[in-house]
Amino acid sequence: MAALLTPVASGGRAGAAPPPSGRPGRLARHWPFLLIVPALLVLLAVFVYPVAQTFVGAFTIPEPGTENFSWFFGSPANVAVLTRTFSTALWATLICLALAYPYAYLMTVASPKARAALLLIVMLPFWTSLMVRTFAWLVLLQDTGVVNDFLGLFGLGPFGLVRSRTGVLVGMVQILMPFMVLPLYSVMSGIDRRLLTAAQSLGARPIVALLRVFVPLSLPGVAAGSTMVFITSLGFYVTPALLGSPSEALISQFMYTQVSGMLKWGRGGAMAVVLFATTLLLMGLLGLAMRAGRRTRAAVR
Amino acid sequence: MSARLARAALWLTGVLVAAWLVAPTLVVIPLGFTDKVSLTFPPTGWSTRWYANFFGDPAWTAALANSLLVGVLVAAVATVLGTAAAFGLSRWTSRRGAAAARVLLLAPMIVPGIIVAIGVYAVFLKFQLAGSLAGFVAAHTVLALPFVVVSVSASLGTFDVRLETAAASLGAGRWATFRQVTLPLIMPGVVSGALFAFVTSFDEVVVSLFIQSPALVTLPVQMYSSVTRETDPTLAAAATMILALTTVLVTGGLALSARRNRAR
């Protein structure tokens, strides 16, 4: 594309003239890069450098070594924070999947108008203020809130829904739904529904056709959505801090206390390294699984 | 019959999930108009005293003004940087370079916010940017950039490059071509990117919690510290206003994206 523009543009600009060899010059080929440079510089200064500093700090603050890591993995209380973070993320992923799967399936069979409405409903909360939604859950789930009043009608409760894992999960799953629904829907909408008809014409009951034909074909969406939800929930801060119990902190709350309250930069950095390494590992595994899945499907064909 | 039953069950699940996604957030609206001091739902009487309280309290009005100011600046900076970057990415003939740059530009979406927050806080303390307007704008710009890049890239994907060749063949320089041909055609993507950038900044909590100072508090930070201290319906009034503003902006942004898709 740049090559197409060069002859005309070079009329006015000597610098862009192609060298005699006939191959376009460096500037002519790479001028688009110059447009990316300002954004990259801001990213380097306010994102890459700070994050790298944090990771380096994990090994150098207060002095070089791995003492921050031995502090973190050496105390059962700290390891409990990590396992709690993982188990909360796992629960959030499972609940998300259970709710999002029928929802995404409904989107594939609904009329175009209903589908657009369902999509909008998933997307709008994605853009609704995190603070506002967390505050709303706080009001609904409090001991004298609507949910407990409703349960009280049946003689149940009141349950301690806020300051508990239930509260954290309710708030988290609602926020994470788009990350599960969108990949599921994009995979499901690509599944040839005639395969279901074919399975049924061969004698499979609809439920069997669904479980043995549709569900296996939708697994790439399940993998992508679950990974996205799991990774995102590992780094949640606001929802667990406001809806969860202070005695059951997740890793991001723990990082906040160590850094903001106690100025233990090295410890915060060490936890950042653990969190980031886990994230990268999971994304790598997802990439490998996707590639393997593609290869298998190609082989089947 | 059982097929119809299954379909009904599917729709019921879908409607329940949809209600659970949207309805809980809406409780804040009536709560902002309650005449009680407590956050009991549903309210039994109505008043606008919590809105009066919001606009009479300098802590809230200053936070609102700060959030609007930071949001507008972030939208401007992120849109200019992101549009230029997306345009560069779409024209860069080095595939490997473009792919690497794209990964870097989208990375702030994937790295957990708390990691960015800790890092930015440390660097800002070192350079005395914590609690400064420039600091807030810089930090939020980084988080908003991916949304602009994605939005503008989508517009550029449907843009017919031959139009630029045509403009160039008629003697227009690169800048004139961009200004008069490309930019007007990708405008929906640019505007929706700007709206998303504003909303990203306007809603941002985690990084802001770290880099705030008594001199500069944004609305979500003010809400956060207010929730942890005491809860009075002023919070619901603030939440309602945030909800109204972001809903208008995001609906606008999504409508622009939809128009872009229809044009395809």
C-alpha cells in the first residue's frame, strides 16, 4: 500500500524518493511505524516500565535475592490467600459457564432482533461502572437488603451475604458474564446446525444429538471463555474488597495492603510476578489447546 | 411437546439471566430519591434531598469535576494516539512488526489492573506525579488506548484503500488524503473509540485508588472511600448520575459501531 502511494507522495518530498535500486526505501516502507511510535512511547513510560519495575523489585527490594518469594510461599496464611484466589476464580468460572452456556445457545436459535437484544443486555453491564454495580450489590445483599427480605418470606435467613464469598461470587460472575458469553456465542454461531438434524435423522434423540454433537463442537468456546473469566477473576480488586470478608482476602487485596499500607514493594512485586506468571501460563495453555483442537478437527475432515 | 418444553425452559433461563445482568444495577435509581437516611429498598417516600446533598458537598462536586476533566482529556489524548496507531498498524507492511506492536498496544487489557496499579504508583511516587492531573491522564490513557485501537482498527478494516490511491492519483498529499478521505470515513470508529476512552477513565477505580491524593480525587474513588466509611443515599444519587452518563455515552458508542457494521 505504501509502495502504491510513494510515487505521488515523493513528488513533493525528497526524503521519500525511492532509492535507485528500485526497492522502496526504509522510510517509504516503514513510515506507518512512525504513527505508532507516540502511542508506544506512552505505553512504555506508563505501562511497560512500571510493570517491569514491579517485577524487578520482587527480586531486589529490600535486597537482591528471592526472600520475597520465600516469604510468600513460606507462610501458610499467604499460601491460603493464593489458594482462595484460585478457588474463587474456579467457582466464578463454573457458575459463569453454567449461566452463559444456555444464554449463548439461546442467542444462536433466537430471531435476529431477539439476538441483538440479548447481545446488548450482555454488553451494557460490561460498560456500566464497576463501582455502581458493586454498590448496587452491596445494597441488595446487605443483612436488611432485598434478597434477605425475600428469603425471610420463606422463613429463611437472614444470611450474611455480604462480607462473604457468596457476595464476592455474585458480584464477580455478573461482571464476568460478557467474557464467557461472547466467545461461546462466536463459536456456537459457527456450528452447522444441520449436523443436529442429521444426528436426529439417524435416530438420536434431540438431547443426545445436542450432547454428542453440539456440545463437543462448542468446546473451543468453552475453553476460550473459561480462560478469559478465570484470568480476569484472578486480578479482581474492587468487588472482593467491598463485597468480601476482610479476613478472607484475595491476592489483589493482599497486594494492596502490602504496598499501599505497609510499603512492602518487594512483597507486592513478588505477588505480581506470581499473578502474571499464572496468567501467561494459562493463556499459553489455552493457545496450545486451541491449536491442538484445530489440528484434530482438520485431521477429522 | 418436549421440544416445546425445552424451548420454554431455555427462554426462561435466558430471561432470568438477562434480568440478573441488568436489574440489580437499577436499584440505585430509586434509592437516590428516597426520603430516608438509610438505604432500604424499596423506598417508602421520595425526595431530592440526596441530590441537593451531592451538589452541596464540595467533596462530591470536586470529585465529579475532576472525573469529567480527566475523562475529557483522556478521551482526547487516547483518541489521537490510538487513531494514529491503528492507522499505522493497518498500513505497516512489516507483518511481524505490526503484530508485535498490536500485542503491546492491547496488553493493558490483559495484565491484571492491580499489577499496573502497583507499578504506576511506584513510578509516579518517584517522579512526583501521584495525585497530579497529568498523572491521572497518563495512567488512564494507557488503559483507554486498547479500546480506541480496537474500535478504529475495526473501522479501518472495512475501509476501501483504493479510495486513498484515487485521492493520491488526483494529487492529494498523504495528510490531505487522510484528513479529507480516510478520516471522515472512519469517523464512527474514532468517535466510538473516544466515547469508550472517556467511559474507561470515568469508571476507573483500581489505579486511581493508588495514585489519588487529597488534592485530586475522582468520582469512583470518592464513591469507594465513601462506601467503606458510611453508606448514605448520597452514594445512590452519585451512582445514578454515573449510570445515566455512561449509559448515554456507551449507547451512543454502540450505535455508532452498529451503523459501521451495517454499512459493511
